[in-house]
Amino acid sequence: MAVRAARRPRRRSIPVARILLLGFFLIFVLFPLYWILNTSIKPSDDYLAVPPVWWPEHPTLVHYEAALFAYRGLDGLVNSIIVSVSATILSALLGTLMAYSLARYNTGGRHLSFWVLSQRFLPPIGIVLPVFLIYRSVGIYDTRFGLIIAYTVFTLPVSVWMMFAYFRQMPKSMEEAALVDGCTRWQAFWRVAVPLAAPGIVAAAVFAFIACWTEFFFALLLTSRTAFTLPTVFRAFIGFQGAQYGEAAALAIVSLVPSIALGVLAQKHLVRGLTLGAVRG
Amino acid sequence: MSNFSLRQMTSAGAPLPLSGVAQWTERHFKWILVGPAVLLIVALSIYPLAFSLVVSFINYDFQIPGHAFVGLKNFERVIFDPVARWSLVLTAGLSGVSVAVEFMLGLAVALTMVRSFPGRGLIMSILIVPLFISPVIVGQAWTLLLQRPFGPTNYVLSQLLGYEVTIGWLTESPWLYISLIIADVWQWTPFMFVILLAGLTSIPPNLYEAAELDGVNAWQAFWAITLPHLAPMMLLAITFRLLDAIRMFDTIFIMTGGGPGTQTYTASYYLYTIGFTQFHLSQATAGSWLFLIVTALVVTLLVRRLLRAEVN
């Protein structure tokens, strides 16, 4: 295989297969992103040109304006920010509390930790219907508060398991020393363990944020005209009767930039994030 | 794992100088820490599940008044609905094919990225980008690329193949299935790639050096060293991905809307339509329970194997 050929220091042949495969895959990944960007700044007159307009001569921002204001993208953006940030903070906080207890005190044994894990694999369709009914009767349907709570719960398994793995690989001697010195358990946790675990907490928070920011299903079914988030605004472009290609693309750009930026910044922790801490990247 | 506790110290006769509340906190500390998270999960996941079990045995339908107990009728309605059965078949087919393609492509790309080379860091950063994009946007992006007559796909294919290509990517079978799979593969191949790459880089390089000295060729080394060492990681990646793939909803919502007709109804999409556009809530919750049971079977099967592989 190409990889093995390249391992040999003597024979520095150019691994053609490897470059080709990687090249094709890079194009495959990048082309849709380029096409969204291209569409978002393309004047409507260029939409149906043959051959397609690969880069508009007169780029325009009208689609951004329309997407943010006419289609209420800005309201969605504000809701997305408030909901995602609040849920992330709650999830990281509650997740860290629980993970610490699981890692240091073995609370509930294996059962409790696996029960939390099992929540991660529960199909959302199974709980969203009753949650919808409960939300309507309690009066938090279509409120940011309702969505924040839902997002906190749905990101908790990942937060708990990422922090569980983090605390387990952290030496506990510092906390033990603090306890010997007369600290309460809370002080040993809050003043000693949490600062040491800060990088892990930040990483867990980043993944919780991305999960909230990109979530669609709960937002679609638990919100309507008030608390709707950015991804649900795309409903307006389904069917394309009015051919709002530019607006859809502009909204996509607005929505994907923050999560991509955060994700790439946190890529060191990506493997742990994707496997809930099961694999140390 | 040893228990983290300093009970020895307190029992040794040096009681901490604490107030009653603080002592209570100290004693129940571990339960106080897990309390909030557990309560939230119970309130928003366990209670709704129990509630939906009740709903699935009564009549809870915005089109039929009253909440009479109807036994297994809601379950029967789902089981004897041909659309439901089709959606289950489609869910299995789409997720199976998607995950298989993602796995093979992800493994191939991971193999090209094991060794360090100039620009590897940058390429790595680019390849993981799809993981941070909302599936809705992924669906939207592929709609823009494939939709006739706007998307450039048919034009590019016409140029490459030398004849006019006029495929209705989002309206004609089997192309619409292929489109949905492409969108899924685009978003989730990086998932496989990242995990498998982590597995590949953790294989000790001296194994390969020893094999090379023994005159083993690259292909044999792949089967004898890479595959067995990577197996647990492969199982983990496939399990995680499969469990998410069977929920497939967002891209379908955007790209095909379940159509034409009910051709692209996955299990999640079917239940969504029953519950939220036709308001047969009881039938939908009954169907959700059936789907949960099917999922649980898959989970136990796969996760059991996963745990066993990890132990070995």
C-alpha cells in the first residue's frame, strides 16, 4: 500500500495513489463549501446560467440582507446564541459535577455511568413527542427556556462522559492533599480539581456548544414563531418555489462559520469528543 | 478503581469542625453532585418515555376526541402500515450503505494520513470541517449542488461524459437515495477518518519494522498487523456511527421532504409525519416505542461486542 511504500526511507517514490485519493477527497469536501459561498454572493440573474457561474463578476450581499431580515435569520441567530450558550454552560457545569462524583467516588457503580451513556443513543423521536405534549401543557413550548433545558439534557451524556474520562486520567493526589489539610470535599473539588480540569471542561463545553448550535430536530418540534433557532429558518427555503438559492446559501454561511471556527480550534480534543472520551486522541 | 475517600481520617477521631448543614453536605457529597444532572435526565427523558408509554395505549389523537384505553390498537396500526415497514427497511438500507461507504473511505483516507508530510496539519483541519456543520446545512448544500436546473452537477457530468446528463437527483429513484447517501457520506466520513487515524497512529511502528525485516510485504502487513490492532477502534467507530445514522431525519427533511410520495420516509421521518403533521399522537408514540425496541436490540448487540472487544 502507498503508506507502507512511503515508510521505507530508501525508496522515496512519489505515492501517486495516495496523492490522488487525498486530492479527490479534499475536492469532495471543499466543493460544496465553495458552492455555498459562491451562491451566497451571486446575483440572482446568474442562477440559471449555462455554463454555471463559477465566480460572480459582481458579488453582492443582497442575499445576506434578505436572509437576515426578510426571512428573520437575525432573530434565529440571536435565539441560537442565547440557547446554545446557556445550554452549554448548564451542560458543562452539571456534567462536570456528575463526572467528578462518578470518577472519584464511583457513585452508583457502573450502572449510573452506563445509564447516562445510554441516553446518548436514545433516538430523539422517541422522547420528542411526549416532551412536546408536556411542554405544551406546562407552557414552555416555543420558549428559549424550554429549548435550553432540552439541549442541556441532550448534551449531558457527552459532557458527563468526556469529563468522566478526563477526571479518571487526572491524578487525585492534589485533592487528597487538600482533604488532609482540612478542606471540605466541596473545596477540594471546586478549588483544586476544577482548575486542574479546566482544559477538559473547555473542550467538553465546545462540543456541547457545537451540538446545540447545529441541532435541528428538537428546535423544529419544540419551537415555532418565537424561540426558533438558526437551523430551523432553512424551512423557509424548502421546495424553492421562489428560488431563494442565494438566501439559503447566505444563511448557511452565517450559521456554519462560528461552529467550524470553534471546532477547528478544539480539534486537539476531537477524538475524545467524538467517542465520548472512550478514545484518547 | 479504588474508592476516593478520606473516611479513614474522620473515623480516626478527628471530626471536622463543621456545622450541621455542612456535615450533611459532606456526608452526601457524591449524591449531591450527581443530583442535578440525574434529576434533569429523569424529568426530560425518563418521565417523557413513561408518559409516551401511557399515551401509546390510549387514544391521544387531535382528530379523535377523548382519551379512551385502546389496548394494542395503536401498535397494530403501525405494524400493519406498509409505509411504516418500508420506512424501517429504508432506514436499515440507507444507514447500512452510508456507514459502509463512510467506513471504507474513512479508512482509505486515514491510511494516506498516517505518516507526517508537509501540509498534513492544514489538510487535517480541512477534512474535519463537515463534522461541525448542521445536517440541515449539509442537506441544503447538496440540494444547491444537485437541484435541477440550478445545481452544477448535471452540467459537470455532461462535460465529463460527453453527453447530456439530465438526472433528477432529488426526485427520481434511485438517484434520490444516492443523493441522500452522498450527503451523509460527505458529513460523516471525517468521523470514521478521525477515529481510525487515532487508532492507526497508536499502533507501535516497531511492529512494521520487524515485519519488514522478516520480508513481509505491505499487503501482508496490513492484514497481519494493521487490521487486528485497529479492530476495536473499527467496531467503536461503526457502532457510534450506525446508532446516529438510524436517526436520519434532517437531510431528508431538507432534500426530499420524504418524497416523492413516501419513498424517502425513514423511521424518524415517518414517525414525525404521523405525529406532527397528521397529529395521530398515539400512533406515533406507539411507533416510537417499537423503533426504540428495535434500536435497543441493535445497541445491545453492538455494544456487547464492543465491550467484549475492549476487554480482550
